[in-house]
Amino acid sequence: MSTITIPKKITNGKELIIISKLEWERLQKIARAKLSHLELEKGLKKALEDVKKGRTFGPFETVKEFKKAIKSRPL
């Protein structure tokens, strides 16, 4: 078995963990999924606050009615 020496200045005295690329990719996938979930929760929370404060839009009977409302609405 080969031995690799890693200088302490590279890790700044902290622990160093070495994992396979496959395991790293799995961890990245999990992290991205968790971030997406947190962003979704944040957006949902904001949307529910909007509904509570009466900041809603619609419903519309037709697409034409919806388009008219969108064009007349300020940004």
C-alpha cells in the first residue's frame, strides 16, 4: 500500500477525509436535492404569506381574460 503525506498547512489543522469520486457525486446529488427542497419550502412560505395578505391574482374564466389582466397589471 502506498503512503501519501499531506502537509498540515493544507488542512489548516483540520480533519481531512478522502472519498471516492462516486461517493463524492452521491453526496453532491443529495446536497443539491436538499437545497432544492429548502428553496421550494421558502417559495411556498412566501406564497402562503401572499395569500394571507390578499395578494392573489385570478381566477379567470378564459385565457383571454387572463392575458388582459396580465397586461393591465403593473410590474
